[in-house]
Amino acid sequence: MATTAKIEVRDKNPVAALQTFLAQVLEDEYVAGVLAPRHLNDNGALMPTLVTDPAMLDRVDPLAPAFPFNAAKTLVKLTNGEMVNKVAAVLKPCEIRAFVELVKLNQGNMDNALLIGVDCLGSFGNTEYLNYVKDADPIASSQEFARAALAGEESPGGTPIAKACMACEHPSAVQADLSIGLVGLDIDDHLVVSAHTARGEGLLSRLGLPDVAEAPSRAKAMAELVKKRTAFRDKMFEETNEATASVEKLARYLSGCVNCYNCRVACPVCYCKECVFVTDVFDHKPWQYLDWAGNKGMLKMPTDTVFYHLTRLAHMSTACVGCGQCSNACPNDIPVMELFRTVAARTQAAFGYEAGKSTDDAPPLSVFQEKEFSEVTGGVD
Amino acid sequence: MKKTYGALVVGAGVGGIRAALDLAETGQSVALIDKKPNIGGILTQLDYQFPNDHCGMCKMLPLTERDGSSQFCMRKGLFHRNIDIMLSTEVTALEGEPGKFMVTLRKRSAFVDPNKCIGCGKCSEVCPVKVKSDFNAGLTKRSAIYLPVPHNIPNHYVVDLDNCLRCWQCYNACPTGAIDFKFEERQGFHILVADSDPKTFEDMKDWLQDQNFPLRHVFDGDAAVDALADQSRQVRILFLDMGLPGSDPEKVLRRGLELNPDLHVVLMAQPDQEQAARELAGQGAKDVLLKPFEPKRFVPWLDKLYMRMMSDETLDLDVGAVILAGGFECYDPGEVGDVLGYGREPAVVTSVEFERMCSGTGPSNAKLIRPGDNKPIKKIAWLQCVGSRDLKKKADYCSSVCCMISIKEALLAKKLTKGEAETTIFYMDMRTFGKEYERYRQNAEANDGVKFVNARIHSVVPADQTSGSKDIKVLYLDEAGRLQEEVFDLLVLAVGARPPVGTKELAEALGIETNEWGYCKTRYFTPSRTSAYGIFAAGSYNGPKDIAETLIQSGAAALEASRIITIYAPLTERTPEPQPEYRNVSRETPKILIALCTSCPILEQTVDMDSLVARLGGLASVAQVAKIGSACTKPGWEEIEALADKHSPNRILIGACQPYAYIPKLRELGQTIGLNPALMDVVDIFTPTAARQGEDKGAVEREVFSALSMASVRLLGADPTPLPPATQVTRKALVVGGGLAGMTAAMGIADHGYAVSLVEEQETLGGQAMNIRYTLNDEDPVKFMEDLIDSVQKHPNITVYKDARVVLSSGRAGRFTSVIATDQGAVSFDHGATVLATGGREANVYDYGFRVHKCVMTQRELEDQLASGALDTSALSGVAMIQCWRSRDEGRSYCSRVCCGQALKNLLMLKKRNPELPVYVFYRDIMTYGFAETYYTQARKAGAVFIRYDLKDKPKVEFEDKVPVITARDPILQREIQVRPSLLVLSGGIEPNEVSDLQEMFGVEVNADGFFQEAEYKWRPVDFLKQRLFMCGLARAPGNMSETIASAKAAAQRAVRILSEMRLTSGSVIAEVRHSLCSLCGKCISVCPYGARSLDLEQDMILVDELLCQGCGACAAVCPNSASLLRGFRDQQVLSVIDAALNGLNYGRARAAEPETATQTEGGES
Amino acid sequence: MSQTEVKDTKTKKADLEARALADIQDMVAACMQCGTCTASCPNSFAMDYTPRQMWRMIIFGMLDEVLKSKTFWLCSACYTCTLRCPRGLPLTRAMAALKRLAALRGGEQRKKAAFYKEFINNVHKYGRVQETGLMFSYFTTMMDPFLPLSYAPLGLKMLGKGKLHPPSGAHKGKLDAIFDKVKQMEGTT
Amino acid sequence: MEEFEPTIVAFVCNWCTYTAADLAGTARMTQFPNVRLIRMMCTGMVDPKYVIKALLAGADAVLISGCHPGDCHYINGNYKARRRVKLLQEILTGFGIDTRRVKLTWVGASEGNEFAETVNHLVNEIRELGPIETRELMVV
């Protein structure tokens, strides 16, 4: 069982407790800086910030229900080279799982990062979050949100959390070095931090936090939360499957798409510098457009829309961690996350692979066995 | 006129092809001839080969300079710029000495013009003749004009003159007039009839009038002589009657031959004059015909005689060396009245016939049904050693391959019947001595349920006469001595090997000796040299071999030949032929020239050419669409060149038939007009039209248009940028291991003038071979090794490093640098190729306690003591030998192949010294393959007792007061027997030396048993998968000295192939990386099967080693944003080909307007 | 059968028997036990040891056991095994040599050899086979009173078919030259 | 519209199946007009986007045919192709494209009739399935 420790919470301010915890982490010579979500200008958005001076941790707020973008790509930039000491990163579970996938693609470097996962109670879309903190003190509202969510409220503070979070069955990050537990605890009394890797244990022992008994309520609450979210997820899968049951339905589903490729930019596991759809491969000649138009009498412009989404599915559906940033980034509110999570569930199940689970299991298309999938070739292997 | 070649390879089977390719790749020009009308030999009839049940012949093709040779399935055919293939050609005479042989060849014409024949098959449909097809081993019939091998190209038909009835129906049926019976040339072919009786002349005149031969008649000898003297109308055939008045026939004959030496004289004789005619024939007359003639026989006979005289051409070649690769024929069990019912029972077939029954191109389309009553076959038996290991059939040798062929065929039968077939193999010794063969047999027995029965079927009778069913009952004696009967659907006779037909005549023509079984005789230590210097034996010519051995033997023969050529006829330093400079067209707007070959009338009839030309004109960037005569002839080709000069297109697309045959022509065209051949393509527009004469023109036109538009759109996207510059090659070689193999390889390379460093771990050279004191065929190994070591140390090009190890090796193909740690410090050495010959040692398999007893030793120790005389054989009371001791068992499931030979060698030496000495040999399968079988018979005759055991009850060894007591069960007597010899000799087999450090340094793998893992079992036996690295000797696989020498020479030849190139160029289809798009995810590195891609850490770039890259495109498919692409198959090209394929297909709405209005010719911008 | 000790007969070179065994061993030494001879032998159903086991025992030098069996007596020299043996071994000659060896050894083998001996003498004496004379001398050597009774039915049947020729001197002495030549060749004049 | 004639795009490997197709062609075994052969160096280089492009452009079925496992000239190209086709089939079934429209088969060099049978079988199967949506539907 992972070694655990307790973070005391004084005068019902878990965020302050976390800030002091992160300050202790920053003191450790092992860590050069801490990447954590921080409120930058009073009621403005909350952005991941690389903090090196412990004093600056005062506005850091890991409990905020905000998810501006998937920080995995940022962590890649912070770890992709020779480094003496490490960067600690306070990330949501889907960000950590996305980072694990990027490590497998040689983009990020696990040795240079110290992953601190926080139980994720869901976040609002970017615009919803701005309204939520418009006039209240952001940190107080975060704690309020946390308490309401822990109490099981559907849409704490009146606004519903993002669909991706509602359908997410990974509220706690098991792959991180340290993970801070909230679910099933009284966050005003104490928080539990548990270490899952050797580095995590080393750091935890150096911090010298008091021990804590495993709270049975945590496991029960966690299971219940996961059950609720899985139910929501499966309902979402059915709806999406129904909505895209034929190519025509898929075309209608994606009819709003204008090929801005923003969903690709936001997607943490789409690691190409330039997507093939923006390279010269897809800038066609006038006679080609005319030929295509000639085939069916008309031609929607821009072309290669459904083709783009299907190809993106082929490229990264096995690596999708369901963080929902694609829907978040789509200017025309196309439910891209629902489509990609539904298909990803199918393809990952087919190869018996779970994205972001561990750096040891190889991505499905990079390995093969001599005798497998004989049903693909009609029973003949 | 005389042509000169570096080497002549006789026989274009697999061995011949390998030898020819090996030589051609080192730059020598090779003439490859075969008496059959097709290449491939027996391999054309086999679809799968053991031990991995795959075909894979194409892996023999060159890996570098790929554009210089064919890059498609070898079943279709082969071309290489340095190889001229001549089919239906045989050697008639040879003179001269090595380096300067004058060879005369006789080339039989196929009577079909390869350029004109489009393989439509109409001629063979009308031909009345039906004879057994030797391609299908007699199971199906073919006509006299036939396709020798259905899938070979150039795919033209061949006339088999012997069976042809001269009915001329094929001549009339041929749409393109490809069949050439030389009808016009007959006017000049004068025939003189010298006979006093005018009736013969009259008869001949009216019989032959439609053959349009000019006939003349003279009545007596003098008139005949005058007619012969008349040079203006030169007589080619003289019918000379024995009873000719005037000067007697003998004088006329002599005078006629003086006038014209190749005058064909036919003596006409009454029955009583036949005797005199026969004598006269001795002095130069070619035939004797008995009067009276009847027309039905005479006319076809004369026609055939004419065809032979007109079509056979003799060629004279100057060659440096000759390689004989005749292969072997399969024994025909039907020739002598055999009791096994072959020929009588349709259910008894030979292994080749069974192979054809299983093949897709065979008589039953790969459905296992019995010839005769087509009953599906479920229960099959194989009988081994039919026609081999049989003194009665004067074949006391083992054909080495039939055991493995039977196991493979059993597995193939199970595969084809989805596992329902029951297979049983009746054998005496299951000889699975090759690499991975024992494991193949164990799998077959354990997993696939192939039954092995140690018995010899002695007779085959119909299962039951009454029901007329064709099943057969097989009678044999089982191990326990009970007579068994079993009913089978099919009995396959594993027929042995015989020297190829005509070996005796060829041997006399070339003056080489043959051994007692009729195979070409080669010596033990020089396995590829025949008795005549400069003539070498490749493949199975000096004895039956499996494919891997055949290729090794061919590689060795190629090395010897190329050594002769470099020594006796030194090539001027082979200036690399000028790198053709192609016009750089990357700046120009793409302009495509489409040339349609209209020579075959079928195209005209089935397609409306004008609408096709118009539609093609509408395609993007098509500058010119032209119709040309026949693309397959010289004039047609000049038309294309003229068009190219006129329009100077930067893309050329040719619509013709059989695109494969044009690839070499495209290269020539590219050189003449200076356009990169990668920008040209040939499309098959004949096949779509052939089948559908009747259908509506629109459908066929759409097919042809779609084929051409797909190709033109692909050419449009072709990347005109020139290939990366060729890499320089360091023309030196590194040989690791100074044993017999290493030294032979080093000598082979050094004799070609390249520097070699030989690194040996021990203090002395020689390795394992120094322990061999004498050989089975009484050669002298000790003297041979001394001479070899002496010549290696004295060789100017070889630097020997003793007590030295390679510690580091790095670099790219063609330019490696290795560091060798010697006792005088480290030496760095640049080299272009590496040969690993780290050797092996006798397996030290000792159970506890054996080592203690003096009376127990290994075969090697016994050989030492026998040779040094330390062992006094008269003092011995008996010797027992146990074979396969701790080998061919779970721990080491491979056969070390040499221990049986070594045991027999020692046994015969013991018996020679003390004939009365009882010797008992406990064995599982005696592996005396090839000609070693005679020594097995000699050992038995000498009185050695051979006792078979199997894994279930091995002989138990105990010791009673220092004397070994061996208890075992004699299978024949079904009783325990006990032997108390004074000496126990164990055969433990061979283990490879420790190579883990080399493995890691050179990046090579070893197989499950620790021997090096070669690139391909059969087709690249001495290459590593990682290019420029070769292996030989015991490190590759166990083998006797002769096999080690052969594999060393083959490895040396492969190394010379690399060092002989001043610069190595890759093929035009290779991978490329667009670094701006690449995010270094490394997926393409792990997916590359050839390890041709590497991550350069300093510049953060993925590098492609263009020599290792074979153009498979796996990297292009795995890269999401096509940063990695394959030249010739870029994404734009393939996507636009898909569009063109689906463009204009019968979409719901017919296409409204033809695309004239679409952008015409010059409009498309680049 | 318990383990039989494999005797090293080769050392006792003295008498004729060992040399005869050595000859037979040379004839069958190259046998590789493929079993074709046994399978094709028409009389093998009646034999206690199959020919293949017979050659095996000869190779092992188990002479006593070989001579106890009746396999070689049943060989009617039809030469099928010699024709079909893939090693080309003279198997029928080996069987005949075993018969001679058994006769040489005598003892209870003598009785079995009796019929052959009498038959040859009878043919030698009368120039052809004299059935009555042959059986008479055979019964006298066998000295077994019941033996003639067992042959009686066969004799009567042959008499009925006129196969029992009365003794006559018509061909007497005709074969003497052959027999002398054989004796001279075998060096036992 | 006359009886529906399925359109098939076939990616065939240059070594084994192209030879078999050539053999089938010269021996006139296949009679189906709308089968378009696209020669690739190996089935291992068939990029998933080519198959998607073909299906969207109106191909009723995509056949990928290459050497039997073990025969591949490039050692393991066909194993990679099998995984890619598995991925494609999983994705496309969700959008109403029947898995039988993307078919992977092994055809050896000498199996001309096998190739003809595979094509005939596929065409009949697709004829039952009916035309693909994208034949009429303009989706890009």
C-alpha cells in the first residue's frame, strides 16, 4: 500500500494548507520549481504558473474548478532536455495521463518531472469559470466549490461542470509520484497525500509529514463517485453512437466544423509540430476541386473535414485520455470530446490498452505478434 | 560474332541464379544459360520450402544498386544489367584455359518471337497435341505450343518441336503473327533429289507443294556433283539414293561434303540396301530413310528437319570462368518394374507430383484431390528412400533433402485440409541435420500430429479389388516384427536425386570427371572446384543439397570464379559506370507525354481510340497523347524518343502490355534523353481488353482510361529531386575469428586485392579444425591446415592479429571503424565489410562422474588417441559409442550433423587396426547424408553393430569396477541387451562459442541454440539482417570442414560484393525525412525492419541510411504527418491515385460534360 | 526372457563352426533392419523368429539360440528376400549356410537335417528322386515307429495320382559328375 | 440504374499479391470491371488515411492484400498492416461502415486463383451489402 501522510488544515482553509505543503516541496533541493495553477490578476483566469520563490505560492489554488488547457504539453517543454534538478507539477489526473502518453512518444521526459496529482472534482468550461469567480474571492469560491462537490452536488455553485469531467472515471491520479486525496475526506480537517513511486516516497519522508490512517470512507466515496461518472459516461457513449450511427449522421454531427484544427492544437496527445492536414499534402490544385465537384455535382468547402476527424481518430484514438479540451477549444461548440471518447473507448478496448495507465505498456500500433487478430483476415493467420 | 563475358553459368536454377547474381553484383558480366525454356529449375514447381514453410526467393535480389536489377517476385523472372539470360541453350564445346575459355553454345529457338507474343493463349487452344506437362510433373496435359511456366515473364509461348505435328493451326490462330515458322525463307532452301527412279521425285514434288521448298532432280551421280557445285543455288539437303547410277553414292557424298561441310545428306535405301547405307552414314551422311516413303510421316519429318536447321543457332563466347549449376533430377520410380505400384496405382505418386497437387497453379488448384478419381485425400503416407540408399538401384548415397521434403509436405497437406489430413511417414533414418531442421521435425511430430513409423513399406496392393476404389493397402513390418496392413488414400514416394540428364555428355565436352554415382566430382577441401581448373560446381551439381547449402555452394563457386577472373583476366580497375546525369526538372511545370502502343489489333477492336486519346488529353498536365507502332520493337522505341525530343516532357507514360519487361528499357531511354527513369512508367493496357472483346466499348475504355489516369496522376506527384550522393566504400574487410572459416574467408577476400584484418582470440590460428587428424574420405586435414595457416600469414593483403579482440565497432554502411585490442595496444581499423567467424567447440556434455573414468571419452579425444597411437586397439575388448548424447533433446534441440560422420570415421579406423574388435553404436538417426552413406554401409559391413534407441528409453550407463556397462533395449529382438565394452565414446555434438559481446557490438542476434541468426534461412544463409555483416563456419551452424570452407567462401563473396563497388548507390525508392515537420517521436525508428533509421542527438534529426533502407514504406505509414515519406509513394501521389481510381466510376449521375472545358494542357501549374 | 549375456564369440577361433558363423555374419553384417525380407517372405507366418530377428541374432553372435529356432529350416529358397533387400545382401545363401551349420553341429539338429541328407543321397543314387526309396531310408534314420503312419495319408494320395515311382535304375549315375564337381569345389573330396 | 456493380480499391503488395493478380489477369480469371489495383511496396505501408480517403470518395470496399505472414519481403510488413486494419475496422463500424468493407487477405505469389476467388467473394459480399453511403452522399 502506498505510503501516506497527513496535511493538517488549519482554520478550514485547505488551499492555504496546500500552499504550505507546496512551499515545503519547493524547499526540497530536489525540486527546482513548482508548476501549479495560480490566480494571476484578482478575478482573472487561473493559469499554470512555474513558481520558484515560495512567497509567490500565495495565490496558488489547486482546488479551483478551472481547466484552461491541458498542462501536459507545458510540462513537456519543461522536461524535454538535460536538467540537473526536477520540476514539480501539480496536475489533474487527465493531465498526468496525457503526460504519460507523451513520454511514450519521446516528447516529454519522466525523469525530469515530479508529478503531484490532485483528486479532480471536475471543472467548468473556461467562460463558465470566469463568470463563477467574477465577483467573489476566487480562492474562497474554489473551496466552496470543493465542499459542494464533495457533498455530491450535481452542479455546485449553480453552473454544471464540463461534460468531459462528468464522464471521467479517473478522478484520482494513480500514476503520479504524489497524489493528494480529497474524495471521501473532510477537507477542512486534513488532506491525505500518498506516494506511488520511489521518488514520491523519498520526497514524502524528507518532508516529515505526520502519518495518517487510511480512511475507509475515502475508498467508499471514491467507488461511488467513479460509479456515478461511469454511468454518465456510458450514457454519453450511447447518445454519441446513436448520433453518429451513419456517415451522414456523422457529417451532420460535424457540420459546424470549419477546419480551424483548433481541437488538434488543444489536444495534449496530438504531438505533431504541424498536422498533415495543414502541410502541402492537402493543398489541392484547382483541377482537383473541379474533379471532385464533378463527381457529385457539388463540393462543400473547405474539403477534408470528416476526412480530418476520421484520420485524427485513426492517429490518436488509442492515446485519448478524455480530458475534453478538444470540445473546450472548438469555436463552434461541436461535441468533439464525446465523439473521440466514444471511439477511443472502442479502439482501446480492442487492443486491451488503457491510455495513460503506465509508461511500460507500449502503444498498440508500435508492437505486433506473429499470431493475433486472425478474425481480421477471415480466420486465417 | 563473339561476345565476351566474365563468367558463364550453366543452369538457371536457384544455384545458377545465386552464382550469377553474386558475380553480377561485383561488376562481372555473366551469361546465364539453361537448357529449359524457363529459369527457376525445380523451384518453379515448389511453392513452399522447409524449414519455415515460406517462399522467399525474392530475398536473393541485390540490396544495393536495386535499380540495376528486377525488383519484383522472382517467380515472374529476373533481369540484371550485368546478366544475359539465354534459354533453351546448351554447351556443345569448350576450349582454352582459365581466364580465356572459348565456349560454343547451341541455342534452340522457341519459334515464337518474344516481342510479338502477348500470351493470349489462342495458339495452345487450337493445338491438337496433348502431351504430359513436365511443369505439373505429368499430372496435366499441355499442347505442343505451351507456356513453360504459367507465371514467368517474359510470358511468351514455346513450340515443343519434338511433339509438334506440323499442322500449322497455331500459326494461323496467332493474332499478332508471333509464331515464326520461317515460311518466306523456304524459297532459298534448295533440296536436291538424286535418284534414278523419277517416281520418288514426283511423289516428293506434290507432297511438298504447300511447303514451298525449291526441289530439283538429277538422275545420276555426275549430275548430282555438278548440281552440288553450283554455288548460286546452294543445296542444303541432298536425298541420295543408294542405287544411283554413274559415280557411286560414296563418291557423291564425299564430294558434296567437301563443297559444303554442313550439307545435310539423307540416304534413301531399299530394305536390302539398308546395311550398306548404315555403313555409308558413318562417313558424314546424317540420316537413312527406307523406301518407300509415305507422305503422312515424311512431310512433318522434313518440315521439322528444316525448322531445326534454320532455327538452331550456335553462339561463341569468350568467358573467364565456367560455373556448372545443373542441379539434380528426381528419380523416376516408374523406370524399372517397382513393387510399389507406381504407374499401376493412381494413388501412388512421387513427392514432386504431390507438390504440384498442393500448388495453386497445379492440376487441382490447391485442393487435395487424388489424380484419377478426384477423391478428396484424407489419409496420406510417405515412404522415404525410394531410389536412394539402395544398392540395387546403384544409388548407395542419401539424397539429403527427401526427409525434410516429406515433413514439409505433411504439414502442407494438414494446412490445405485445415488439419483433417492424417499423415504418416515411413522412414529408416529421419535425416533432419540442417539448421533448425530437428526443431521443425519435433514440432511436426509433437504439435501437428505427423506420425513417424520406423519401417519400410515392402508392397502396395489395391485396398479391395471388388469395389474398384482406388485406395491402396500398404504392407510393412512394424518394429515389433508383426506384419502390418494399413489402408491409405495416397502414398507419396520420397524420390531421391539423380544427376541431371546429360551430365555425362557435358562432362565429356568440358573434360571434367564424375564420381561413381554420376555427379560431378569435387574434392573435400575444395568443394566447388571440379577436376578441370577454371570450371566450378555450384548448387547441387556435385551432390544433392537443400536450398541453404545450394546457395552456400553457389556463393563459393562464384568466389572461385571471380578469383579466376581477377587473377587471369584482370579487369581494368572497374571505373564505376558514369552516374547518368539527369536533367533537373524540379523547377519545370510538369508536362506528361502519354504514348499508347497500338501494335496489338485487340486494343483497336475493343476501344474507341479517338475518344480515349481525347479523354487522356483532358487529364491535368498532359501535354501530348500519341499513338505509336509497337512499343516492344526497336522502331516503336525510336518513335518515343523522337516524341520526347520534340515535346521535351518531364514525365513519360507508356501504355503497353507486360509492364515488367519494360523496366530495363526505361533505364536506357532515361539515359538517352536524360530524364530520370523514376519519372517514367509503363501501364498494362492489354489485360483489361483481352478478356472483353464482346462487351460494350464504353466499359472497356473506362477501364483503360482509369489505369492510364491513375498512372499519370502518380507521375505528376513524382519527386524529381536527384537521389542523395552515393557513399564512398572503404575497400577493406574485417574478419573476426582465425579458425578454418575465418582464414578461408580472409584468403577469399584478400585474393581479390582488398586489405583484410584477421582477428584471432587465441595465440595461434586454426581453431577447432586443428583437432581433426584424418577424414572419412582419407584426405589429409593436418597438412591442409598447415598450408592454409602458412599462406594466410604470408599473404600480403592480410594482417593477422593474434591474441586480440574487437572491442568497439561503429559507423555507417560501407564505412565502419573498429578498434582491436591487441597485446601491443589498441589498433583502429576502417573497413567496409565484416565477416564473423567466431567458430564453435565440442559440447562438454558430461553427466556427473563420467569424467572421472579413464574409459569414457569424447569422439575428439578418441580421434586424438587413435591418430597419436596412444590407444592400443588390440588391448581393447570392445568399444561402445552413444550418439546424440544430450543433444537433439529438450535442452539442445538441434542436430550437430558431424558427430555421426566422426563416429563412423573413428569406427572404421578402429576396425582397420583391429578387425575383430566388436564395436556397438547406440544411435537414434544416423545422419550420414549425401555421399557419406557409403561409409555407413562400409561400417556395417565391417561388423559394427548398430542399435537404435529413442528418447523414451535411452541406453543406461553404469560402471562395474571401472568397466562401463551399457544396458539398452534392442528394438528388433524386443529384448534388453547388455554390453561391457572396455571403452565408451560419447558424441555430444557442437556448441557455438560465446559471442554476447560481439552481438552487442555489431548489433546482431543469435538463434535459440546460440548460433548466429541469419537474415533468411534459405535465401540469405550467410548474411546478417544488418547489412555489410556476414557469418560463416561453426558460428553459423555445425558443419564438417568441407561445409565450413564452402560457407566461408560464400561469406567472402558477399563481402567482395560490397568492396568491389567504388561507390554504393541505393535504389530510387528509398525513405526521406522532412525535418521541419518531424517531432522526433521515434515511431519510425522502431518500425524499420532494417534498422536504417537513427536519431542524431546533436542536430536533433532523424537520419536515413539510404544504403540499408530497402524502400518498404513502413516508416511512411507509421508517421502521422508524413514527415517521413517514401520516394515514389508520397501521400499526394497515393491520394490522387485513389481519386483517379474512383473518378468517373459509375456514380449515380452519369458525368455530365466531358472535361474539355477543364483546364487544358498548359493550364495546370506545378 | 532375462537379459542375455552377449558372448564375444570372436575370440574362440578354433573350430569350423566359429568360422562358418563368421562367414554368415559377413553376409548379413550390412543389414539395416528395414524388415523388407521378413515382410516379403511367404513362409514367415510359420517362423518362430522372423528372418530380420535371425540376422540380428547372428550379428550379436547368439549362435545357440539361432540354431534352436526352425526359421531357416522353413526357408524354401524362393529368393524373394535376396531380390528385394535394399542392401543387396545374399540372404537366401545365408539361410542355406545356416542349414549346413545346423547339420554340421549334429545333436538334436541331426534329426532335422536327416530329411535333407536322405533326399540328396537318394537323388545322387538314382539320378532322380525315388519317393519310396527316399521315405524308406528317411524312416530308418529317424528310427521313430510312428513316423511312417503320419506320412501314410500323403503316401496314399500320391499313389492314387501315380506320383510314387517304383524303384528303377533308368537314370542311375546320371548326376554323379555334378556331385563330384561339387565335392571337388568344396574341397571335401 | 442498371444492376449495382461494386467498386473496389485494392492495395496490393508489389511482391506476392501483385504477381498473383498478374497471373489471375493473364489467365483471365477475374471478370469484375470495377476493381482498381493500386501497387504498394508492402501492405505495411498502407496508411490508414488512404483507406479512409477511398471509403469517403465512394469506394464500396477496400481490399488490402499482401504476402502470407513470414513471406513478407520486408520481414514483418504484413503484421503491422493487420493491426492497422484492426484499428480501422474498430473506428469505422461506429459510423455504419460494415467491417466487411475493409478486408485484409494473404495471397501468395503462385495463388492466382486464390486472388481471383478472394475478389469474386468480396464482390458478391458487397453486392449483398449494397452500395456504400458515400457513393451518393457528398461527404468530404
